[in-house]
Amino acid sequence: MNCKNIAIVGLGLIGGSVLKALQGFENATFYGIDLDETVLSEAKKQGLISNETLTSAEILKLADVVFVCLPPDATLSFINSNIFKENALITDVSGVKQAICKKITQPDLNYIGGHPMAGKEESGFAASDAKLFQNASYLLTPTPEHKQEHIELLQKMALYMGFRETVLTNPEEHDRMIAYTSQLMHIVAVALCDSERLDDSKRFSAGSLRDCTRVAKLDSNLWTRLFLLNKEDLVDCIDEFSESLKKVRNLIAEEKESELKAFLEEASDRKRRFLA
Amino acid sequence: MNCKNIAIVGLGLIGGSVLKALQGFENATFYGIDLDETVLSEAKKQGLISNETLTSAEILKLADVVFVCLPPDATLSFINSNIFKENALITDVSGVKQAICKKITQPDLNYIGGHPMAGKEESGFAASDAKLFQNASYLLTPTPEHKQEHIELLQKMALYMGFRETVLTNPEEHDRMIAYTSQLMHIVAVALCDSERLDDSKRFSAGSLRDCTRVAKLDSNLWTRLFLLNKEDLVDCIDEFSESLKKVRNLIAEEKESELKAFLEEASDRKRRFLA
């Protein structure tokens, strides 16, 4: 398919990184859309976009591919309230997929949900990095009606941006898996930091505290929405984890030594298999 | 104090690393004690120890400083059942301290509890590394009766081995702090891996899963004992964490958006202050 003009909407950490990582892709021309004029100026100054005096609406009329890199609610309202070029491919980077995919109201839009599994503690365009996606997984949620050429184009772009692999899944599976692999880990990290114990523990801490709480330094606006938009899957996941925690807690409290050892061994073996 | 002869008991990951990191310290002579003859041969071959044909009892008669680097129960029984040189300084590396310090039966022994806050996923002498302690914290639990020169010698050795700092504390505070900074993190990591969800999640995973479960690949024999030997502090800690988890779980389930955001913000700010 034609991929002459690429628009990135929202030049934050992810949008900025997509823009930087895609530079040079099939000699395409890049355009940026952002409410923050200083970010647009900076992207222009760095030679990353060719907006000139075009308005957002004019850019969307030109764009063959549109990456919507906004928070989830803004992503949905942007897609539902703008007019895109005929046959343009629209994709997003939101960490929940049913809440977007199932609520798109524009008929016949070539929308494919996307979720680049990458991030870092800093946010904003200044933190964006062409190398952010290296060795990461790029999840795509096409529907059965999607044209193969659109999926292939996104896979080609993913490879170009440095992703390790693209994974084709559906919004339901995506949200169920992500509740565990990403959302639960963030919940655990913040719950571990919801303690006065943390304040005094610097001199007593080692790698395990650092790693288990690494993602606690999160964007609370974004994650509040991500958690609520995936409420059911996430609550299931937290409940299952709480049961595991209770199990090991009781084995310790009741000094059931051999059962405790078996529990640790099984969990630890499962992690070894995961790594293998 | 005199520090001509240093004995390391148990040449596993920690003992081997102490042996390697201390090489050259004040021109001391090093001796190794281990039930595994092949490990002793390897340490001799690498020029790390000067055992010659000395028996363990003979080594202990010579040693001015003895590092007991065994699992906690073995540490206690080794210290209680051996004869040491008069005025020798005995220290250990066990991750719990009350269970050792309070149970030493030898009167007038110069024992100072120690806990190098370092480790890695591999174990055994082959995994030991002179650089293991770099940037780590070394916790010491001297009693008020300890001679200042003994404490200073351990601090000097810690600096030589590359530790970032030595922290003087008491066994009670040590165990209470470590229940949170290390033991709870290991409990969380194994409880996160106590799920079939992990098996399918490789393609859907990113850094948060990797980091939160990093320490799940643990030595189940060792950690079973460490958990049970610090049962009360650890169960307190798990219960407090479970409450935090329940709190955030209910905010999500009941869609209390502003309270959820405030919870995330507070925990995340606490982590930022910790890092500052």
C-alpha cells in the first residue's frame, strides 16, 4: 500500500520515539500533530517533521498512515472525531485494546489496534528515543476483516523501528494477558511502595527492592485510566495473586516447612521454564 | 588487631566472593574450609587459598578472622561446635540475624553478625565474583560489648571488598528491615510466578514482568529457612502489603477514580523520594 505520508499524533515518549525510530522508512514524509507548539517546534528543529504551515486537518487529509499516540481516552476521541484520508491506515499505541477497538464509531475505518510493549520512567518528547523499541514486543489486534497489506505494513514498520517481534492477537486476549504481564506488575510495585517502611529502607536495600518497585514511579493519570479501562481482567488477576500470597503467607505462619519449600520450588521452576 | 590469617568457611557464591574480593588485604594468608573437596582444589588451583595439608581444626587454630559463609542453620551449628583461636573475630553472612546472634552458646566469643546485601541468581563457587559486592550495603550487628577494633576491621574489609557502605544496626532492627527490603520482595516474586498465566506470557511481556519476578528463581532450601527464621516480622510485612493490595484492588473494582489516582500518586511520590 501507499505509505508516502506518515502522521504521528501526540509527540510524547511513545509518539516521539515512533517518529524518531521511523525516520528514513521508505522515504516517507513525516508530519507531527500535538497541542504543544513548543514540542512541534522542537521536532521541526530536529528535522523530524515537515509540517510547514499545514493545519492538523490538512495533515490528516494527506496522511496514508496515522499513529495516534495519545492517552487511551484521548486516542478514542481523536479517532472518532477526525476525518482521515480515504483508505488511510489508522493505528494507536494504547495499553488497553477493547476500550478502544470496540468503541470506534467511524464506519469502514482501517483501524488496527497496536501496543508497543516498551516504556521508561521519564515521559514527554524530550525522553523519546529512536532505540526505545529495541528488543520489545509489538502487539497488534487486527480484526478478521483487515487487509493483509495493512498488517504487513505495520509489521514491516515494527521491524524497522527495532521491535523484536510483532504479535497478532485480538482485543480480548490482549487485555487478559496484559492484565497480568504489565498491569498487575504495576499494581504490585505501587502497593509495595504504599508503606512507611520504604522511607527508612535505603541503607538496608538491595536489588530485589529496586527491581520489584522499579515501575512504581508511574504516570498516575495514565495508569488510573488504564487500570479502570481493564477493570474486570485486572481485578481477576489481583484476586488470583492475592490467593497465592495468602497461601505462602499461611505456610510461613503455620511453619509448614516442606509445603513451603515445595511452593517456592514450583514457582521458581515456573520462572526458570519461562526464561528458558 | 592482628589479621594475618583469614579463614572462609563455605566457598559458595558468597564465601567464594568474599575470598576473591579480599585477596591482597593487608598481606593476609587465606584458608578455605568446605565439605566439597573439588571446590577446595579449585580454590587452591586459582591461588586463592594456602591450605596445604592443614585440617579444618588446624586452620581454625590459626585464623585471626573467620568468615562463616554457610546457610543459617549450618552457620549456627558451625559456630557453636568449633574451637576458635583466642581473640579471633568470627563473623557470618546469614540473611537473618536474631536466629544466629541470640543462639550462640560459646561464651566470650568475638562474634559480629554480618549480612552482605548482595547476591545473584546463580549459586556456588563457580558463580562467585570479586566484584559481587560493588555498590552493595554491608549490614553489621555488633553488640554494645564489641571491641571497636573488631568493628573497624570489618568496616575496613568491607571497603576493600567494594561495598558502598557498612551499616551498624542490631539484630532486631536488621530482621525487621530485611523482612520488607528483601524477604517480602522474594515472596512477591514467587507469588507472581505461582500462576499458569506466566506460561503463556512471554510474547506479551515487557520490563515490568521481568523486573518484578527477577528474584523468583531462588534457592528454595535457603529461602524456606530464611523465611521461617524471620516468621513474625515477615508475616507482619506480608499482611501490611496485602492490605495495600486490597485497598488498590477495591478502588479499581468500585471505580473510585480520584481516590485511585491519589493512591497511585502517593505511592509513586514515595518511590521518587526514596530514589532522591
